[in-house]
Amino acid sequence: MKGCEDRRRGRLPIGRRLPACTTLLFILGGIAYGQAEQCWNLKKHGDPGAKACFEKLTRAVDAATQAEGWWGLDDYKASNEAFRAAVKARPKDAHVRVRWGRLFLERAQPADAADLFQEALDIDKENADAYVGLAIAASDAFEAKAVEFAEKALKSNPKLYEAHEVIAQVALEDNNPKKAREEAQKAVDISPDAFDAMAILGTADLLEDKQTDWFNKILKASPHYGQAYEIAGHFFVINRRYREGIEYYRKAVALDPSSWSAKGQLGIELMRFGQNDEARANLEAAFNAGDPRKATSNTLKLMDSYKNYVEYKTPTTTLKLEKKEADLLRPYFQSELDRVIATYEKKYHYKLPGPVQIEVYPLHEDFAVRTMGLPGLGALGVTFGQVVAMDSPSGRKPGDFHWASTLWHEMSHVYVLSMTDHRVPRWFTEGLAVYEETATQPDWGDRLDHESMMAIKNHKLLPIAELDRGFIHPSYPSQVTVSYFQGGQICEFIAGKWGYDKLLAMIKDFGNKMDTVDVVTKEFQMKPEEFDTQFLTWLEARTKTQVENFDTWAKHLKEISANSKTKDWDAVIKQGLAIRDLYPDYVELGNVYDFLAQAYLAKNDKPKAMEQLEAYSKIGGRDPVTLKQLAQLQVEAGKKTDAVKTLERLNVIYLEDEQAHQRLGDLYLELGNPTLAAREYGAVLALGTVDKAGGHYQLAKALTQAKKFDDARDEVLSALEAAPSYKPAQKLLLELNTKQ
């Protein structure tokens, strides 16, 4: 039940695959394996005689034959031991390693499988089955190399239909149904048992709302081949059509109740929609059946932790917060969420059909469980219909996470997915969400990063018609990040040249089931290739300074850092002013703004230091220490209103800074805004300040100014409970007792 634990564990494949039958007929040490092929064919077609066939294999003298038998009987431990013995007996046998690797693939250990496939290639460099194994492992991990490996397999063996199935799967994941159908049909033409290819053909039809007979053809040949619907479920899920995906996983389980992979995935998808009772039943069934995937066990653990969460409901929202930080987060998240809904209802001309649920996870590992197995995601939030899961500000390093922009990003998905019935390409919904971040507040969105600059410089941006591929199967490490940037820039280009209404028109087009090529042709009266040309011309012009001067900027930044260490402040200022605007978007650790500010402070020139830090904040700098320093300089300069804005910026970035809340509360009180002052003093208390009496007293003062006398009286009593002799609280209580 525990799988093949003797090798390293790896990443998770999409689902359970039956071993290939077309490549099993081979000769090892004079022993024919035709009988093993017959057993796997029986199992693939749902023949009850498969069990007896595999049992017979386990009684063979040859260890490799035994391994196939134990594998077919789902005794993975015995199969693993037999394969180990077979490899020891035949160290130069590539195919035994391939078959052992396929066992590891089925047991959700692709890294170990890949090692065995590579060992097979070291023995036989043209081994087509090993290349197919590598292709499947890469495909399951959404790696672009899957197609390369599959093509190498076909070069060695053009009749290897599994290779065509891999290429078809990748193409359909990349939103290229034409190529997917071509490759899947090639597999079907090679073998009538290419059931996965048939399932891909059927799924391509279903995704386009077409009638299809492919699933009937599969079930006629193999009445219990639930993997066909499991494949359909996979594609609907990665296209964010989660509810339809759930129904196909249900069909998979109904056809094959023994499939732990289908049950496990069904449980995960149900959990994502809050159907926790049915989710748990399926997850536990999968786990008890030996599901080796971390996703299943981790999801069960996550569900166990839900007892530590509390929900706050309004007619339009549900906030799900961890109890320990709920008092801190709730006022800020609820206020921002209400603002998002009010803004997007007006902007998108659309009202959501029901409440939206926001789940906030203080442990990034818990959030990761919610997103496991989904391609092309940022690491901050994810949307499932009208359910959003995201990291808590406490789950990230201070300044590393802008929670408010993440909320606006994900809520854009909620609206666009609902408006289009989830029929929208990934590049557009991600690009629009990135655009909305900066449209909400110019300093919110992510800045131009080095990876995107290099992609522009080296002409690595994808054509708009193929941009989904950059999210699903990245061909270089930073391509997902670059694709988010490119999508956002495309939407900014469209809004700037044609107006925001053009983006709304595109949403409507996608909702009418048009694809990217048709939408671009309709809305811009040009082919996608011409659109790409115009977009790249615009993008290259606006990034020309940064791209062309990056090397110079980077070289001088190192010199500035060195001069800062030796306190050569004049040199820091001279070089900093010379290069700052060559790459103004850089606001990370060791940025020019900070070096300049510290140099000016060392020379006691606070106005110029403040000027640099204000530029840092305006461009999107997020370091809490730097922002608090800016606020202090603004207060000292008498710019209290500006200081409030700076500290409010910090609030949407990081909420666990007691000192910042205290300072902002004091400023609000001075500026005559007791309601917001009360919010900030409430945050001080929620953070567990050691000065309980002082915290309750400050909150009582703010509530008194807001004329909330009953609440103020409760707080002042709490202050006196913490410190009975606290005279300011005693005095305030006397004042409150005179008020009705």
C-alpha cells in the first residue's frame, strides 16, 4: 500500500496510468514476455480474467515476470522488490529499468522514475520506451520537455502511440485543440487501444460544447475504463471549469470504484468548493486504498485544521480566517473586499450571482495544498469559481507580499470567470488581473523585473495566440513570471490604445466561446501577427531605457553599494542620481532610492532623503522598515497627511507591525479621524501588545471621540482590569460616566 518507498519521492503526476501494452513484447535472457502483455491487455479491457493471469506471472521463475504479476495485482512492494532483483540479475537490460520506472510513475514518484529511464538510455541510447517514460514524467509536471522526449521516442519507434498521446495532451493543455486532435488521431490510427487518445479527442469536443461519441467507443471496448473521464476531469480543472471537472471525476469513480487517483482528485476538487463531507469521504477512500500522492494526505490534514478557522458572513461575502489572527485581519480584509466588489460591479457592469468566499491561510504550506497540481499559478492566491484562497500577510516575509493587490487580482478572476462561464484563455484573465492591480493603485502592481527585461531583449515573448503555453508548459525557469508580465502589458496596451471598453468587449467575446485568434481579429480588425508587431513595438519603446542600460545600471549599483560601505556619501549621491532612472522600477533590497536616502541622512539633508523615499514609495517599494522611516521623516517635516498615506500603504502590504499601527492611530486621532484611529488601536490589541492597559485606553479615547460611548466604556474598563491604578483610564471612566 505504501508504494515504492525505497527510492526518493518526487512530484505528483496527473493520475494513475495503466502500463503500456504495445511495448511489452520483448526478449530478456531468452524469456518471452508475451504473457505479461496479455495480462495487461486483459486488465486494460476490464476482463475479470486479468487477476488469474497476473497471479500466474507471480509464480514465474524470472524476477521481471514476477514483478509484472505483482504490479498487476496492486502489490507494489512485492513488485518493487522483484524489479530490484531483476535489475541486479540483468544489469545491462534497459527494458527492465523502463518497466520499473513505469511502476514508479504510477506510484507518484516521477523523480525516481526519471532516474530509471535515464539509466535505460545510458544502456540503450535509442530506447523509445524510456523516452516515452520521460515524456510522461515531464508532462505530469507540466514541463515543456515532454514534447521533446515524445518526439525522440517517435524517432526511434514511429508506432509508439503513447508518444502521440503525450503530445496531444500537452497541446490541449496549451489551448491548441487542433494540434491535440491531430496527435490523438495519429495514436488512434496506430492502435484501437489508444483509449487515452480517444479520451483527449472526446474532451476536446466537450471543451467546445460539441457532441462526442469517443467515450462510448472507449466504454464499448473497456466498460470500466474510468481513466477516460479522469482525463476529461483533468482538462476541465486546468481550464478553471471546476464544477464540470467534478462531474467527470464522479463519472470516473462510478466506472472504476477502485481508482484511488480519481477518488483522490474528486475529493480535492470537492474540498475546493467547500463540499467537505463528500470530499473527505473520497479522500479517505483514496488514502485507505493506497493513494501515494501527497496531495491526498495533505488535503486531509488541511481539512482537519479547519476547526481552527472562523467564518464571518455578509450578504455578499464570507471571510474564512484563522482564529488567532481573525481580529487583526477582519477589519482590513472586509473593508477591502467590500471596496473591490463595489468597484468591479461598476467597472465590469456585472453583479456576482452569489456570495464570494475568501480563505486566508497563515501557513503557506496550507495554501499550497489548496493549489497543488494546478499549472501556471502565482504563489499568492488562487480562484475556484467564487472561492478565493490566498496567503495571509503573516505567511510571508514582511514586505514580500502585497495582500490587497493579491485580493484585487483574484477578485478580477472571480468576475471574469463568472462573466464568461469560465470560457476564457488563461493569458487574458491573468493579464487583465495583473492590469487591474495597477489600475486600482499605480504603486500596487509588480514592477518590470530583470527576467522580463531579458525576455524582451532576447525576443522570448510568445505570440498572443500561443501565450497560454507560457503559463502551462514553461520552456525556461522564469517563463511563467514573464507570461504574467506580458499578459498585463497586453491589457495595458489595449486599454491605452483602444480604451477599457475594448477589454470588456473581449470578455463578452470569450464568453461567447470565441478563441484568441477570433477575438483579436474581430476586435482589432487585424490578424494576431499584426497585433503582436504593434504590441512589441509599443513595449520595446516603453522599456528601451531599462533594457539597453541594465548592464550599466547593475555595474554602477555594485559601486554604489561598495561606496556606501565605506561611507563615501558624496560618491553614492553622484552615482545614484546618475543611474536611478535607468531602471526606476527596481525597489528590491539594495535599491538606489535607499542608498541615496541613507547618504542624504548621513549628510543631515532630511528633505532630500525624504524626496528619495517618497519616490521609492510611489514607484511601489514595499519594505516596512523603509516605509516607516519615510513616515517619520514626513511627520518631522509637518506632512502628517502624507505620513498617513505612507502608513496606509504599509497596511495593505504588512499588517503585523504594532509600532506602525500605533503611529497611524495617533496620527488619525490628531487629524480628527477617530473611527480609523480606533481601527488602528484595535490592531495593536489584536497583535497582543504587552501594554494591554495602554492599548485599551487608546482605543477608548478614539471611541469616545467617535461618540461610541458604550464601546469606549467597555474598553476603559478593560484597561482598568489590566491596570487598576492606571490614572488616565480612571479619569476617562469618570468622564464617560457623565455621558448618556
